[in-house]
Amino acid sequence: MTGIKVVTIGGGSSYTPELVEGFINRYDELPIRELWLVDIPEGEEKLETVGALAKRMTVKAGVPMDIKLSLDRREALAGADFVTTQVRVGLLDARAKDERIPLKYGVIGQETNGPGGLFKGLRTIPVILDICKDMEELCPDAWLINFSNPAGMVTEAVLRYSNINKTVGLCNVPIGMRMSVAEMLEVAPERVHIDFAGLNHMVFGLNVYLDGQSVTNQVLDKLTSGESMTMKNIVDLGWEPDFIKALQILPCPYHRYYYQTATMLEQEQQDLSEKGTRAEVVQQLEKDLFSLYSDPDLSNKPPQLEERGGAYYSDAACSLIHSIYNDKRDIQPVNTRNNGAIAGIPDDSAVEVNCVITKEGPKPIHVGELPIAVRGLVQQIKSFERTAAEAAVTGDYHQALLAMTINPLVPSDTVAKQILDEMLEAHRRYLPQFFKIVV
């Protein structure tokens, strides 16, 4: 059969309409024959709602893309060309625990950083590796495009513990940074290029260009003058101007957790008392979005979706798939095997870096040594990701404790153990590898 088969695991996500829109806009060069939206029984109602909207969108656009809904992952995966994963193991209730429990111990409670990031990885990695096993059997030549968080840690695990070599991790942070810079400069985003290098949620803009000319200093000046560059899920506290002048490279919004830890912690504790965790805020946003999605007269992606912290995730996925399929050889920042691109990071580890996107996949652009000011922090987070991925696969309590302790947001081994023990118990249902029954 001609055309492409794409399978989206976690198809009932509120982000799916953006994915569908991206495929519709690229249909002339990316002829998707079938788009399978797959979810678990607990997500069936959302899957039906999103699936109905997706079908209305394709009809309105006049695009012959067959939208199929399924709760049977294996049925969907057979013969797929591309598999995208956007899963949230434990749903938003688990995220709320990730955010709330660390705050009891005076530690940042955040979805993908610190203890919350560790536990999201511990829950997510085994599920993604199970998907990889099914792919090895049912669609061994398919590409796995993962944007389940923590994307860098998940990519690290897939590269180390599966036989799926055609895998790429995606994040919306670089595209969000590019959009913010374009807004600062009052230009179209396509005129802006940023040299990205680092790790997922730990990526830096080493150089910024406008129409091929360096504007790094101009952008840094705007950042120190109060221009905003953040995301819906990260409060914008601004930056100390002299720190940015000293750093001389562009930090990402998530760096606030590392460079402004005390202030961010105070803000999180205030938000918790006033409006609950970010997960609880998102639950209301999701409720509002699905109310919109259920309107039979709606046949496009509503602008309210951009209020979610993951805006542009799906569009990044569509751009990546489009470039692989058409061997575009354009430059995109993705999570992939380092292969010597960034010095000081193992060649076989996952990094987030600009790549040339080809039909054989991403080809990392050589960076060399990261600036000395940020090198150590990046290496520490890579050590955390490596150790956390091993803990997720083995269910080894001591590896999990080690990962928790070496994370720079956790102040001591004692606090690490306290948080680990409480979070293991809170997430017991989704962490069977840590609670093996000996017969």
C-alpha cells in the first residue's frame, strides 16, 4: 500500500489535535495513509473525544487520512512506519504526587526535574521499553519518535536497553526558545537560528543568529533588560542581569530550577498553598480543553491548547517525521546518540543537540567542549539520567537512591532517602519492578 502509517501511543492526549493539524499542513509531502490513535482503557473516553475531533479536522481539510482508534497497541503497531509516544504513566494524579511530596522536604517539586523527574522516569521507562519490544516484533523498521517526558532520560534508556536504533527524543523547549527570540527581535521565527547543545531540559543556546548574522549579545541584552523567555508551566522570575552577562550563552527556562533554586522553591510553595500543584491546574485546563473538543461543530485545533506547557511538541514531531521521510537534511534540535558531538559526554549517551535530519535519522552537529561554566552541571545531570535509567530497568533500590542523591536539586543523602521511600510507596502501583514478590 502507498502512503505512511503513523501510530500515536497516548492518542487520547490533549496535544493530539496539534499533531493532526501538523500532519494535515504537511500532507502534500507527507502522505499519511493511516493515523492510529492508541490509548489505555482508562483513557478511552478522551480517546473517543480526540479521535472524533481528528476525524472532523481531516474532513474539513479534505485530506484522505484514515483516523483509526484503538485500545489494542499490538493491533495498531503492525506494519507502522513511524511510532510516536506521548504517554503519562499514572496520569495527572501521579504528576501531582511528584510535585507535592518533595515540597514537604523543602525540595523543588517539578514534573521533569529533581525527584519528580526521577519518578516520572521510573514509571515511564519500563512502559516505553515494552512498546519497543512490540515494535521489534511488529514493525522492526519503524522510527520511534518519543516526546514522553523526561524525554532525555527515556531516550537514554531506549538507546541502552532496547534494540530500537531508529529512535529520536523530542522536546518543545528549543522551539519555544526560538519563538521567544523571534518575538524579542520582532522577526519571523524562520529567520532565527540557535546553536543548541546540552541535555533535555538542560539545553543551552550557544550562539544566536538572525539571517546568518550573530545577534547573541543583542539577545542576551534583551534578556537582561526584562524581556521574557519562559513557558506556561514555569514562572518567569527574570534573571540577574550580571549573571546573564557573565554566562554569555542563552539558558533555557528550566535552568531557573538550578540557578534560582531558593526563589523557585519559595514560589512553588506559595503556589501550592494558593492554587495547588501545577498538575491540579492542568487538570482544570484539560477539562476545559476536552469540553471544547467534544463540540461537534469544532473542526480545528483551538487556540486554548497553547495554555498547556507543551505547546509546539506535536509540531516538532511532525517536522521531524517530515524531514526523515523526505530526507530534507535541514537542522533540528533533537535528543539522539551523542556520537562525539559534545565532548565530555559518553558517545553512546543521549544528548540534545542540533542535528542534520536525514532519511537515516539525525546526524549530530559537532559542538566540542561546552563552556566551562556549564560543563559540570550538564555532566552531573547526565550522571543522574544514566543512573536513573538503570534503576528504572532493574528496580534496584540503591540505584534509585543514588540517582536521587546525585541530583543537584536534592540537598543530602538523608533527604534523598526520605523522599525516595515516600514516593516509592505513593507510586507503588506503577513501579512493580521495585516491589518484586519472591515466591
